[in-house]
Amino acid sequence: MTNTVNKIVLVTGGSRGLGKDMALQLAKKGFDVILTYQTKSEAAQEVVNEINTSGKKAFALQLDVADASSFNQFGNTLATTLKNEFHTDKLSALVNNAGVGVHASFAETTMEQFDSMVNIHLKGAFFLTQKLLPLLQDGASIVNISSGLTRFSFNGYAAYAIMKAAIESLSRYQALELGARKIRVNTVAPGAIETDFGGGAVRDNQDLNNMIASNTALGRVGLPDDIGSVVAFLCSDDSKWVNAQRLEVSGGFNI
């Protein structure tokens, strides 16, 4: 594997779970990493320290992806960070990962829950990427994180899953419209993963874990390090001719 010097990636929600593994795997792939966190500054700094120890450079910035009104200021802060900390003015890749789930039946989903999913998963990724376009170099890679729940359905995830379905459509439109700048846009759709996402249900509920494993061709549920290397591949030049694709990383669930 060859590493390209001074390629910078921004990973939103990089302090824990899948985002943490994405940040670590991207560093292994040769990227310097800027990661965002909402409230967990100490956890974010631990990831930064781990990457710095590995020989690549990392930096953490606070960002609430649900607050689109903050994106102007975040863009200014990011530009300053790129200049002062990384001695460049452009990102090589962007990973729109930050998010939380909501578990409620369709009949009982509140407008507040629905609006929260819109703001975090759809409006956040749409307008943050729009705001950061001037900071993305021509030929950059964007990876939008979706969910296997756009292909298969479980009770209680309607509001979350339909936002992710919209993200998959967004990726295709971005790929079409940003192609003139040679910017690639792809979607990664993780299956069920053992993290603290959704209250840690997949990790901590043994019956749910067993059910998912028994319906997965590879016979287990996913782990965080099953996802990061795929994101790193899509951010790298190894995937230079992969564009507008949805890549599900679920071990073959419900096939």
C-alpha cells in the first residue's frame, strides 16, 4: 500500500463507534484526519492521540450536525485549522457519518423525533457538504453513511431509515453534479453493528444479536472494524473509478 502525503479527510462524528474506526482506518490508509464531535471532547481527543501516535496527524473540532445555522462558522474554523495545523487549504475527502438513531413505531413517531432525524441525517449532510464545497479539492471523494435498513426493514426504524434512503439518493445527485470537478460520491450502508448506537441493542441484546447472526451469510453481526476499512478504500485513490455506488457492508444479511 502506498500512502499519499498530506491527504486530509474530515470525518463527522469521529469520536466513537463506527466514526472512530473510520478515522483510525483512514489514518492507516495514509490520511491525516480532522474529526468532529458533538459533546464527547475527551473521547475525540483519545482518537486524535491514537492517530498522532501512529505517525499521522489528527485534530478534533466541535460540530452539531443538527444545527445547520452553525455551518458557516464551522467552515471558517475548518479553513483556519487546515491552514494552521495542516499547512493546506483543501480537504481530500469528506465522510458524512455523524448521527443518532430513533426507535419508535410508525404510529407513535412524533413530529419532534421526525424533525430531529431530518436535521441530523438529511439536512445536516446536505448543507454541510454544500458549505464545504470550496474546501474540497477537485478530485476529492465524499462518502455518505447510510444504513442497511434502507434495503431491509425492522419495526421501529421508519423515521431513521427513510432519511438514510434520502441520503442514498443525495449521493447519486451529488455524484452527477460534482462530476465536473472529478469529485466522487459513494454511499456505505452498514448492517447491524455492535456499537453503542441505538442504546447498544445489537451489542447487548443477545436474542437480537443471535437473530441477526443467524440471518447473515457469514454467521455473525458486524463489528466496528468491519466498516472503517471500506470507507478508507472509498476515500482513497484505490477506488478512483467507483462513483455513485451504494456499498452495503452487512456480511450478507437477509440474502
